[in-house]
Amino acid sequence: MNTPAHAALLLVDGYNIIGSWSSLKLTRDRFGLEMARDELIETLINFTTHQGYQTQIVFDSQYQKTPSSQEMHGPHLSVYFTDWMQTADTYIEKRCASYARKTEVIPARLIVATSDRAQQLTILGYGAEWMSAKHLAQAVESNTYQRQKQHRTRPNKQGRLLAHSLDEKVKEKFSQWRHG
């Protein structure tokens, strides 16, 4: 059995999160569901990369007569659209059941982000971890703050000029050109 490269698999109930985060609700109401989905995806790409999670955002396609599909958004995040007549809840429940039975290779931790109370009980019943939409939002904000703080506190020892960031050999070569 292969060891997964990621510390955890984070399953995100996409429409539940969109309906729970005020910023995403505002985007959905002003610009439509597709823009809200894109905003959620973009937000979680950055978060999941820095957390070391393998993340899958799950969206319902139950009212669309389309087969399930998966889109990759970088090496750490994918978006899964369920099959016609399947909800995100049933897909997530099946993944949790597979995790509990260990019938698929999943990282040691399975975390499901949703604020659906019935889903919470099912998720915990299968031994997976549950994260509320509010907790996910706080984790994303904290992660963003930490990355910004790290970026701001990096010492700029040599100044902002291009010449200060050049390798010594390159500086020597430029000096030779300048002096003939």
C-alpha cells in the first residue's frame, strides 16, 4: 500500500461553504454562483498548498443531467462535480465510508468541511474529522495573515536595487564591461 504524500485529505462541501461565508454569499448574490465557486477555489488553492492538505471541493450536480467530473486546480486541489441525482452529501458519505473501511488509499487524516449538522454526525461516525464552515474561514484567514506577516518581516538586507541582488561573478562581469 502506498503512503500518501499529504498529511490529510480535506473534503469541502462547496455549496455549503458558499452559503455559510458572508463574502461568498455576497459574490454569489451579486455576480452569480460560478463566480462564488471560482472565489472559493482560489481561496482554497492558497490555503491548501500552505497547509499540506490534498483538498477536494465537492459540488452538487444533482439537477444537471451530466456525469460526474473532476477538474484539477494545481497539484493540491481538485474540484469534483457529482453525478446526476447525487448530492455532495452522499458523495462525501461514501468517501467517509471508504475511509472507515480503508478500501482506498487516503492520507491518515480525513477532514470534512461543512456546517450541515446531519453530515457532521455521519462524518464523525465514520471516524473522520469535522470542520465547520466558520472554523475553515478562520483557518484560511489565519493562514493568510501568517503568510503576509512572513512576507513583510523578511529582511531586505541589501536594498532594492537590482545590483544588490546580483551574484558576485555577474557583478564582476558588468564591472569589466563598464571599464572596457
